[in-house]
Amino acid sequence: MSTDITFRKMTVKDIDEVYEIETLSFTLPWTKESFFYEMLHNENAYYVVAETDKGIVGYCGMWLVLDECHVTNIAIHPEERGKKLGERLMKAAIETAKAHGAILMTLEARVSNTVAQNLYQKLGFKNGGIRKRYYTDNLEDAIVMWVNFNE
């Protein structure tokens, strides 16, 4: 098991590795073109990648707008799950958001994804409501979660 992990800002060169994790992690993955758009044209986008000697093992995408941060997507490579990398990645994303002036951070999680919800609650996120039929693959509801760094 690799214990050395670094967190850094994603670049265009990382898209192939990130896209592989995306397609292994989600039933409706973002397209590779979406990641190119995020890297090249969305001035609010900031992605943190988690890297070990195996390469990129996870990523977290965020939109930083004024004093808010919206987590757009987060995933760990299936072979690397269960090693607390998701928690370390979220902590790195939180620190990045704070460093960019964010006071609030929000995300959506599937109502069935209690593992993710438990992690977010551990990191201070609170339930903020439900987005009905949010996920288009199966029309599952999303739970909206928020954390206020000033509380």
C-alpha cells in the first residue's frame, strides 16, 4: 500500500488519468470534453488531484465563486478505496477552498450514499435539504450538504 500522497492543482495533462477514474466511478460520467472545458475555459473551476507513486488516484473538482465553493465531483480510483484517501482529499479540497477565500462549501450526495454522507458529516458538513430526482441515471434524490467555515 502506498502511503506517500501529494495533493496538487490539476492540469490539462492530468485529464486522461482523471477521466479514467471518472468512468470507473460514476454511472453517468462527465465527458473528457467537460474536463477540458473546466481546465481551459471555466475561470471558477479548481481541481485538486491526489497522486501517489501509482499516479493520480483521486480528484476533487470545485467551483470557487466569491466566498462560496461548490464541489462538482470527487472520486477515488476503485483500487485505492478504503484507505482514507477520500478523507485526505476532501481535507485538501477544504484547505484549497479556504485559501481562495471560501467561507461556505456545498455539495450534493446521493441519498443512498451513506458512506460519503458520513465522511462529509465528519468534516463538518450539515444537511441542507433534498434535491428531488437530481440524478438523471435513476432519478435518485440528492442530499445537499453545507459547511460554514466561520461556525
